[in-house]
Amino acid sequence: METRFKTLREFPLDEYLSPGATMCAGCGGMIVLRIFHKALGGNVVIVNAAGCLTLLQVYPYTPLKSSWMYTAFASAPAGAQGIRDALDILMEKGKLPQGEDLKVVVLTGDGAAYDIGLQSSSGAIERGLDFYYLVYDNEAYGNTGFQRSGATPFGSSTTTTPPTNLNPAGYSGMKKDLFEIWRSHNPPYLATIAPSHVVDMLRKIETASGFRGPKLFISLSPCPTGWGFDPSETIKLSRLAVECGVWPLKEAVYGKVRHTVVPKVLKPVEEYLRRQNRYAHLFTPTRQEEAINFIQEKVNEYWLKVSATEGHEVIKPINLAEKQTE
Amino acid sequence: MRDVEMMTGNTAAAWAARLADVDYIPAYPITPQTEIIETLAKWINEGVMKAKLVQLESEHSMLTAAGTASLAGARVFTSTSSQGLLYGFEMLYNIAGWRAPMVLVNVSRAVAAPITLEPDHNDVLSARDSGFMQFHAERCQDVLDLVLMAYRVSEDRRVMLPSIVNMDGFYLSFTREPVGLLDKEEVAEFLPPYSHPQAFKARRHVVKGPAVIGGHLYTFFKHNIHESITRAAQVFDEAAEKFQSITGRKLEAVEGFLLDDAEYVLVITNSFTTTAKRAVVKLREKGVPAGLAKVVMLRPFPAKIIVEKLKNRKAVAVFDQNISQGFGGIIYSETAAALYHVKNRPETLLSVVGGLGGKFTTLEEFEYVFSLLANPDKVGAGKPLFLFRKDELRDVERAMKLAGVEGEM
Amino acid sequence: MNLKSIYPPHGIRIYWGPMLRIRFHGRGGQGVKTSSRILGRAAFLAGFLAQDSPIYGAERRGAPVVAFTRISDSVILERGFIFNPHIVVVMDESLIGDWLARPLEGLLRGGVALINTAQAGAPLEVSDSHVVVRLNITDEALKIIGRPVISAPAAASAAKITGLIRKKQVLEATVEELTELGLAEETVEKNLRLVSEVYDMTPHHSIKINEEPSRSLEVVDLRSDRVVFSDILEVGNAYLRKTGNWRVFTPVVDYGRCTGCMVCYVYCPDSAVKLDPDKKPVIDYENCKGCLICVLECPMRAITFVREAKAYA
Ligand code: SF4
Ligand code: SF4
Ligand code: SF4
């Protein structure tokens, strides 16, 4: 598909978020929302579920220059359904001019998307609701102080999975694969994005806009507060997540998957993990070799599969490759 | 279609939605409400009704969609029962807080556990603090009339709040009786088209549902809802007057039955009212000055009217088809609160709990309640009296034995 | 002090004596809550009854937050917000001009405003209404810990000003509180050094409080004919919040080096980088939160940063 976005030169200049939001300095979710909104334009109503970004709007302030509907934790997609259906039927009945139509966008964190609102998003996708869904995934319940969510990756410490002597590796479960759960619903468009990879993101939103029906985006959202890193490193971490292969950038059109950014050489995951306090226990006081290797192996496995199915050439990180030949 | 037709309460509810020309019906099945959405789905698919019906994945989602659609300017109808209402419960407060007018028909069904199908009012009364108005039906005709009334009151710019219209499962939902319809012109005269002053649309953006930090802001908006719902009592009266002028049918927040000179009065709601009326008639035939006050509008609570209807009576019983565990009847407590400041309040105020889980309350039981009113010493003051018959207890004991539970009650 | 005399076995006699009220003002992430807790625990260890509490809100790292400590030798018959503190601890000087925070509001006559500031000025200044104590805690923290973490030293400073709590008790409380937070031993050690330093740095001053504050009360009737929605119609108004005072460091563009590549504009989470007609970046200092993403991401290294130092009235 021909794209409008080749370099940052084409970056849209219209601004839909004013400064002054109460989000933490350096919040990755804010970067994604801002860029996402630019790509969609201004005729938008954002339907939100409880999460960090809910507090964008604290009466009487809003940074948004578009419309907003806060629903509840579990049911933002249903809220989007109500608005979309209402606009449709009102236009059909001639009660609302076509020019008053709005794009309906669901915006939630991972707690809503992976856990409490999964039922609601499943329903909306299955019904073919014409909407965008943007998940800002900071891999825990950030708004309540960083508790484990269905999006928390193996090894992360959260306030409900604290690493202790009994449990030195932190969270022992695996991150839910929301991409695959949603893909099984066969939506017209589904993609992962990352705030570091802006052109990739803009292109994906552009592609998505050509489809009617669910257009779903899962964005990595580095969270300086919860992950424990300096706010200036938000983009750096996002980039590392992609380069280490931890956060694959991909899209699926009617279920057919294609990776849009394929690292030629995978950087060792350690480079990504080391920069975050949520993984600090993997390195000090004692190095959790097994856990680190496990994370690396999962990443390797993933990319081997991708290479096999999509024919990309991905070179595994040196250290592990060496270990394997030993 | 005749202008009077045999129909169930469920069909009457569907007819009301059709007459109101609703735009949007988010739906989810649950017994005994399901027939309403089936009927509407059929009409829409046949093309006799122009609206969008969408089946959601839960009542929680259904109510969310209902609320947001109303804020986008659509006239919304939806219905549920019992567990469904409770499953979507948090959204009731949200919808009211959003100031999203809509009508929700609740077909009462007792709340599990134990799971059952027949009605009592713990489901609907649990919603009494949410900011929804509540109108309770005795007959199938009331269902139709009250839904139309509810739209008019909800959408009034002085109110802007959602409504619940309640009917009893089985006793109304599946019971047929003649129901009079309105024609298009009559509806148009009664119910102006819906619009929301701050609806979602492209040219003027609006943020709805922002957080408020600070109890004073929260209190301010909550008070505004309280004030608006209180004001709805007057809006209801205006609407009722209009409704009567068009249909000849009189609707009241509290309806008296043989009340004027009554000394012994029963306060009651919903479908058991019909049987209770029969008891009143029988007592009157025997020369007992019995009467009845049916509360139709539960929210806003018509305290003033109730006081007017109950003061100077000898004795009053409140029949609650609900139980606030650890206290007793809900409507009893509200009635008692309303009467507290009245000098010439009735000396006896008896609390009667019956009909839980749809347990049938017989004519004789209502007569018994009236007989107690003449002899209030027989029951302890303030204690709820549970109506339970000996034959019923025997049946329970039999069942317990079969279930393998030893011992007598 | 004997606790039994305060809670007599039959709970009959209640003696209500004088009480010190301390209000902490800071920004989310500065450890205001921890500060109030260290002070509370230190007072407790010194034999007083204490009460500490934060206020939770929409506060994120950087947003104004408050916390409270009450210290008394008898039953504390109060909770929640402190309207008339004897001591306000302003952990971030930029808050003084913040109309949402208003840290000095309600400070009692003769009370102490303890201000963490990088500004020069007399360490102790007595005016008619109150006393201002100026300390540069942040720089001390940067020196000893390497990061602007000031919860423990701020508590230490406040503790000294109460005139009731000794250094030993603050150190003990610091260890207990910071360990409970799961801080590494090494970090706790550094904090103790910092506490000690700042306690000593804090000038002596004994607070004399005679008046029991009383606020005038005017009750209003909320009745109105209006239906009021909690909607926001004035969209895009959040810039009025002026989050610029969240900053510790300020990014500065060197236009000599800037090529106008827009990277800083693209990545700023808060739309605080605007573009001038030549597409050169202009930082909106009223709202830039100082995350320094722009500094790190600028490919030309054209953005540097300086320590924030703001004047206050
Ligand atoms: S906690 Fe994380 S996700 Fe939430 S506002 Fe702060 S940085 Fe953003
Ligand atoms: S990133 Fe650097 S070079 Fe690019 S516009 Fe900003 S200041 Fe100029
Ligand atoms: S430091 Fe730079 S990126 Fe961060 S808010 Fe300020 S201008 Fe934006």
C-alpha cells in the first residue's frame, strides 16, 4: 500500500493534546496517545476504561481537543458500541447529519484490555464494531501503583509479585498473548506498535483506516514510574524492547501476520532488562541466570518461528548462541 | 392491530418501546425478561420498527452501551432482570452520573442464592440509591403507560436522569390481559423527540465522565442529581396530567384504593396489589373500613403524598416483597421515615414481609394482615412479620427430608 | 510519657493537650508520604502520640501532593487535612507559586515555613507572620545519593524544628521506614548520612504557638434550578495547569546545532515542544515537565539541560 509516511518529515503537525496533563513526566503511554491522535485527526471520541490515562481528565481540566467518554473498568468497548451504534442509527434515521460523525476510539491500559475488559473487547470485535482500540501496555496496573496484570511478563517484579528469597525471579507466569487472542477473532486489522517507532506506527494507523470494523493496536508503553528508569529513557527503552526482540512489531490483516520491523541481529535481552528496576532482582544481589536465560530463550524461539514462517533472517544474540555451541 | 389487545407485560413493554420510537436497544437475555428483546428483535427485522438492537456480551456491557448511546443522542430502551441488573450494577450509578436519560425495564426476579425464577423486589430496590427513577407496575397496562411516562420525565431538561420501570416476573411478564395502545399522533403529542444538549458530535467536543478530585466537587454533582430527581416528582405529575388528557388513563405516584375513609390501610407495590385490593373489597363488604395505597413511584420517594395518604389512619401495614437482611422491609423503613415528623401519624405501623421468590400471597393472607391491624398487640412493634403458611412449612419439611436433611423445624 | 495516662484502662478521662501540626508539600515521586511517616515514627519513638497520613488523588510523579503529621502528648482528636499547620515543609520551592498547591496557606502566626530551595537567601528569616527556613536539601541529596531524593532529610529538618525530636530518633525512624519500603542497605546508609547532615544544617528555632486556630464557617444552601452536568466543554484547557513547575531539570535548545529534524517535537510526551514557522523547536517552559526525553533523543545533541531554579515570592 502507498503510504503518506516515509520519514519524520511527514509527521502530522496538528496537535490534539494540550500540555498540562497530570501523567508522570516521560510517560510512554502519552507519547503513543499523542501520535495516535495526530494520525486519526480531530473528529474523534475516545472511550476510556479505568487506567492511568483516565486521569487525563480531572475536572475541570482536559488536555484533549476531541471528545472523551470515561465508562468503567470492564466495558470501554461496550461504551464504544453504544456511541457508534447511536451515531449510525441517528444518521440512518436522518436525525443526525453525516458531517457530525465521529471516529470511535477505545483507549485502555493493559489491565482493562488483558484482564477485566477482555470479555467486552471480545464481544465488540466479534460483532465487527467499527472502531479503533489502542492499548497502552505498561505491563501492570500502573494507576494503582504497579500490581501484576495479565500483561506482566515473566521475571518482572510488581507490588503483588515482589521478588523475595522464596521467589527470587519475580513474577513466574507468562505474559498473555493478547495479539493472538484478538487475532483469533479475525479482525480486519491488528498491530503492535511502539512509541520509538513512529513511522511504523503512522503507517499502521494509515493502513488500518482503510478498513471498516475493529482496528486494534497494542502499544508498548514504557512506564518510568512503574518500571523504574529515568524518564528521559522512555524512547530508549522502547527502542531496546524492539531491538532485543522482546516487543515484536507486527500487523495482521484479516489474521495474516507480517512483521514490520525485523531486527537483523537480536540484541541480548539483558540490555533491555538491566535498565529497569523491575528486573533489578535478576542481577543483584545474585544473578538469576536461569530466569534471564529463560527470557532470552523465549525471545529466540519466537524469532526462529518468525524466520521460518516469514522467511526473515534473524540472527540470535551472540552470547546465547555461543553458549549453545559450547 | 386493535387499539386494545391481549398482551403480556413483556409484550406491553416492547410495545411501549415501539411506540416511543426508540433508536437503540442494547440487549442481553435473562429469564423472565427475554421475551421483550425477542419481540423487539422480531419487529426490527420485519421492518415494522426502525431501531438498532444489538446483543451485548453481558448486562454490564449492555448498560454501558445504553448509557453512552443516550449521550450520543439516541433514545435508548433496554431491559433485564435480577442477576442481570446486579451484574451491571455499577453502571446504574454511572448512567445516572452521566445524566443519560433512558428507560430500563426490570422484570423482577428474586436474587440468587438460592437461584430461582420468580419475583421479588430485592433486585430492583437494590438500585434505589443509584439516581435512576423507579416506577412500579401493577398491571400490564401500567407497564406500557409507565414506560412512556418514564421517557417523558427522564428526558425533561429539568430532570435528565434515567428510569427503571418495574414489573413482576410471571405475574405480569407472562400474564396476558387487555392493554390499550396509543396511536402515533397521541404518542407524538405526549412525547417530544429526544435530544441531549451536550451530545457527542463532530463540531463541538465534550469530555464526559471526568474524574473529580475533592469531595466538594463530588458532593456538588451528587446533590445536583438528588435535586433533579426530587424535582422529577413534579414533572411526573405534569406528565400524568397530559397523559390523562390524551388517553383518559390516570397515573399517580401513589394510588389510593377505597382509601378516603379507610382506617386500616395496606401500603403495597407491584402485582400483588391486585389480590390485596380484593381483600380490601371483601373487608369493606363486611363493614371493615379497609383501604390500600399502592406506591407506583419509588424514586423519587413520594414522602409527602404518602404522609397525606396515611396520616390520621388508625393502623397501617407495609407489605414488602423484599428483605433487607438484618433489618426487614425496605419500603416499611422508608414509610416510617416519611411519617416520623407527622403529628397525627397512625399509631400502628406494621411491617409485613411476603412474596419472596414469588411465594404466592393469598387473599386470606392479606385479610389476615388487616385483621392484625385491628389487633396490633399480636405482633411485636417494629419487627417484620413473615407471612408463611402452615402448608408451606410442611412442604419445606418434606423437601428437606428428601434432600437428606434431618430434623424438624 | 506514659501511654497509660493517655488511654486510661477505662477510657474515662480524656485530656486534650497541645498538638503540633506539620504539613508536607511536594511533588509526586518526591516521597512526601515517606517524609510524613519518618517524622511520625520519629515522634512516636520520642514518646509522643503521632498520626501521619497522605492524601491520595490524581497525583503522578511531579504533581503537587500533600501529607500530614500530627504530634501530641495526648489523644489526637483530629484526622485528615491540616488547615492550620505549625510547620509547612515545602519540598519543592516551585510549589510556592502554584495556585493548586498553595503551601503557605493557613500557616499559623509564628509558624515555620521550611523551604527546600536552590536559591540563595538567609537560612532563617523571621517576619511578623511567620518564620522562613531555607535549606538546599536537593543539592545535598544530589551530592550524597546522586539523585534528588529528599524524603528522609526533609523529615529530619522538620523534626529538628519541632524542638521535640532528637537526631537519634530520626535516624532510627529513617532506617525503619526505608527498610519497610524495600530500599537496599546501601541506599539506606546514604540516606542516614544525608539525614544527619541536614539535621545539623537546620537552624535551631523553637516554635511558640499560643493560638488555637479557629476557622469561620459559612454554610450555603445548594438549592438551585439548574441541571449541571459534570462535562468539560472547554477542551484543551489543561495547559492552564502549568506543569512546568514539575521540573527539576530544564532542557535548553542550542539553535546553533539544531537542524530542525523534529525528533524532539515527535517524542515529547506532553506537547511541550512547539515548532516555529521554520520548524525549529520552541520549548513551552510553562508546561515542560523536564522528562529530558528530548535531550536524550536529539540526534545533534543540540539540547542540554540545567538544574531548575525558580524564583518565588
Ligand atoms: S504510572 Fe506509568 S503509565 Fe502511568 S502515568 Fe505514570 S508513567 Fe504513565
Ligand atoms: S531533536 Fe535536536 S536537532 Fe532535532 S529539532 Fe530538536 S533540537 Fe533540533
Ligand atoms: S523535557 Fe523535553 S521532552 Fe520532556 S517535557 Fe520538556 S520539552 Fe518535552
